[in-house]
Amino acid sequence: MQFSILASGSNGNSIYIEDQDTRILLDAGISGKQLRTRLQATCVRDLEGLSGVLVTHEHDDHVRGLTQVYKYAQSPVYMTEGTHASLAEKLRPETSNCPVEFVREDEVFYIGSIRVTPFAISHDAEQPVAYRFDTDDASLAVVTDLGYVTDHQKPCYRVAKRTCLKATTT
């Protein structure tokens, strides 16, 4: 598994994750133009080749470029129902036909070769989650805007495979 932090911080958050033919964008907190530019410069990839787009929560620094990502990515967008409900007012009408897959805390799902585990975090948003990504060779937990660590979250940070990569941003 490989990953690249495209943006991190209050001005925007976005991480690209790849394993074999699976390509995931986690959050789209910068403009679509910046996402395309950084993805191309850092990973030599395009938005059109994404397997999935995951959203942690509805704050602008995580979804600023989501409408533009909808235009280019032919992949589903994964988020909680609470996040989706909160985004309804922010997203333009042309995104209403985009495929959305709802995720639930602690319910594992797969995008290609990557096992994805969303887990609840403490943040002032509607149903925010962080994500853990696992492959046969590596694990990556991406946690942003974390108020505090709960006992329920701790297993999500533990090494499950031979190699564990952790990226934490604020």
C-alpha cells in the first residue's frame, strides 16, 4: 500500500491511497483543480481513475472540492448518512445523481484490494468517522480532527499485519 498526503490542515485535507489497481481519495478539502494538479504531480494519477472517494465529515476543509471530484471520478463516494444529510445543502444539484454508498461505524467493507474500517470519532460534525485501511502487507489509520482517543478507537490504531503505516493530521 502506498499513500500521499495531498493536503493537510485547516486549509484543506486530502489523502491518496493506492494498492495494486485500487485507488482511493480520502476527503477532497481543496479545490478540484488543486486536487488534480497535486494528484498528477505527486502520484502521476488522475481523478478519473479512482476506485472510490471517502469522506470523513462535512466540514469545508474536507469537502471543498467534492463537487468537482464528482465531475471527474466515475467511482462511488462513501460517507455516513449523517455526513450526507449535512452535505445536501452544500452540494450543487448536478451532484444528486452521483453514486453514494453509506458506511457505518465499525462495519468493514472493501474497495478493491483494500479493506476499509470506518470508526467513530469525537468531532463537532454530523456522524464523523476516521478510517483504517488494511491490505495483506500493510495497515494505515487516518485520523483527523480527533477530540480525544476512546478505548473503542484504540484497536483501530494497533498493528494488524506485518507493517503498519499511521498518518495523523490535525
